Amino acid sequence: AGGLPRLWPGGKVLPPAAAWRPCGDPGTSSAALEENESDLFPDEGRMIAARLQRPARALAPVGRRVRYMSSATKTKDDADSAVPPPPTADTSGKPVSFEDISRAAYRIRKSVRHTPCERSHVLSELTGANIYLKKDLMQFTGSFKERGASNSLRSLTEEERANGVCAASAGNHALALAWHGAQLGVPVTVAMPTVAPLTKVSRCRSFGAEVIIHGAHIGEAKAFLERERPHQRYVNGYDDPEIIAGAGTMAIEILEQVPNADAIVIPVGGAGLIAGVSLAVKTLMPAVKVYGVEPDLCASFQAALDHGSPVAPDLVKPTLADGLAVPVVGPTSFEVCHDLVDETVSVPELMVAKAVLRLVEAEKIICEGGGATGLAGLLPGGPLDRPELKGKNIVVALCGGNIDSTVLGRVIDRGLAADGRLVRFVSTVSDRPGGIAELTSTLSELGASIKDIYHERAWLATSVEHVQVKC
């Protein structure tokens, strides 16, 4: 593949046979080498190994190609320059393996978009790091959930396909399952709570899914399905092994697109995405840091880490990052990634609003609050705004773009307020002709414009010749 070295799990780079002799004994043939590959990446996984042919990761100065070599391939001239491979994370015994992610990547290769991962000049200048945006909000239904949904549906038995599947969701998972179910001819039933946005309800129906509105929240919707649809396979949007494996395919794409990445930042809700990504990253390139970012108002992953098992945090409130508002992370996801994620941080609501605003203004990207939470952690003043990350190559997952227009307007207003570009004040002016004109003239001289203005006469306890004006 163009003579580029190949990256294996554990960080080892294997040069092409045309330029170097194969790993192992000096006489090892290329055919034998392919046999060894099949041991490491069984079945479809071997094809993913072939896809990972790319430049070696720059561990020292940017642009320097570092070769990890076994003693069989090391020559005398290489003895001083070779870099030992970083230790591979222990991923054995987990409910999801890297081979599952490899197979998922093969299964969904034609049904899910290979989304771009591009450097943002503006955000890089703003944060002091090289920021790459993995734009998974460009999937057909607007979120990364398609990866897991497609893999899950393609893993069904014939009987399960005939019976159909069901899921409880208020948004992205429902859309992804409905769309891919329609493409595969698998009946899909979605139970959505009464608070689900009407636009998402109508889109699910347009994809051919049976939509049932039931319950005040997803928990009640799920209980309804378990009671009324026991014959259908229930697909958990963040905890099924097939969902986690599908989500992990994002990491394979990221490492192909940004081979010199130093860190990957992932929004955390139910922990399915960060479980798949961290497993793939720590298998392929364990030196790459994986950071999780969740909203202050629902920091369920940190609560699980502190407790040692999934539990609800002390504080659970509605958040701008509504897609991440999962009170208890998935037990399977937690088992997969609790020891693979390098650090988890949380961000306040105003930082989430700022992140949405920055993406709209700088990148012309409309991203939902949950999808922008990873960027919120890196903005100035955020928990990942640290000296050790300055100048690093950081990939931020933008994992969802399904936001209602009314909510988007409120989020942008909050972002402007957090920036100090939208302010409010109360002023007392004369209630005679010209009083308001004097105020607006002063604002004009300062270069400000008025968004809203309201007169308040009844509650002013001073002269009746004056009025309060709220701007």
C-alpha cells in the first residue's frame, strides 16, 4: 500500500516486505507472514489490519518516522535509533474484544459513512493545540449511533431478523436503528417518551419504524417494551456488545486519519462510545491518551469510577448536553473501559453552550450539546486547558448534530452571554419624550445594539416621572 509501514496492536510498526525482510526468522516468507497476520486478526479482522497501513506515529519531533522492530529485524545501524514499543494495555477477559471491533468495521464498511477528521485552524489557535474534528455528525441520521446500530442489526440471527428488534430512545439511537432497519428489511419498534422532540418522532416514522409514545422518560419506555414485546430483541443504545464494537470503529478511522494523534477526547453519556474507542486505541496505539468529558449535571461515569461500579451520581439534572444525560452508565461499557480511559472530566453548562457557539461561528457546524461536550473541555478555562496538552495533536469527536432549532437558539444565546457579548441591565430614565432616545444614543456610541427592551413603571418606588427600562 504505497510502501508505508503497517501499525500493529501494541504500537509495533511492520515495514513492507518489499523494503524489509519479514518479521521473525530471516528466511520467513511473505506467505508465512500473512499466516501470522490471520492469527492476530482472525476472519474479517485481518482485512482491518491491512487497512491500517499508514505512516508511523511521530513520538518525537513531528515528521520523524519511528520504527518499532523486533530483534530479528534490528540491524547494527538501527541499534541506537530504534524506539521500544510502548506497553500494550491489558484488554484480555473483557466482554468486548478488539477482534469484535475489527469484525464490526468490516460489517458496516458499506453502510456507514467514513466521516472526515480535519484540523481546525481557528480552534487550534484558540486552544493552543492542534485540534482535529472527527465529524461523525455527518452520518446520514446525524450521529455516531449508526455505527453500533448497523453492526447490531447485521449480527442478528435469521429468527431475530424475522421477529424484529425494539429499543427505547428519545433521539439518535432511535433514528439510527430505524434507518438501518429499513435498509436491511428488519422490523424496528421504537418506544419514545412523551418528551421526545416531534421532529425526531416524525423522522423515525418516515423511516418505517413503528413508534410508540409511552412514559415520562426512557426507563418507562424500556419497561413497556420488555413487557409488551418480549419476542423482539431489545437493542440497548450504549451497552450491548455489538453497539460498543460498532462505536469502536470510529477509533480505527481516527488513527488512520491522524496517525500522529497524541490524545482523543470523547463525550460520555452511557459510555458505549468511549468504551469502544478506548478499547481500539489502547490495542492499536496504547501511548495515545483517551479523555472522557461529561456534563456537570450528570457526571455518571465519574460516579461509577469513584464507586467502582455503575451508580447514579448525587446530582442529576436536565442539561444542554441532553444526549449525555444517562443517570447510570452501562455495566458492560464500564467493564470494558474503566481501566482504559486515562481521565474523565466534567464541564459546566456555560462551557457546553460556548462550544456549540464556537463550532457555529468558526466551523459553520451545527452540533448538539452532547456532541460538542468534548470540545467544551478543551476551550480556555475548561478542565483540559492544561500546559501538558499545548501543542499536542488532539482529536475531538463531534458525535451528534441533531438539535432542535428552538433549542439551538437558546444555546447560542447562552453562549453569547457566557462570552460577555450578550448582557442585560436595568436603567432608570425619564418617562418624558426623549428619555429612551438618550439611552439608545448612549448605547449606539458604545457600538452596542438592543436585542430586547421592556418598560417597567409599576414597580419603581421613586419619582413618577421616571421609568425603569430592562435591556
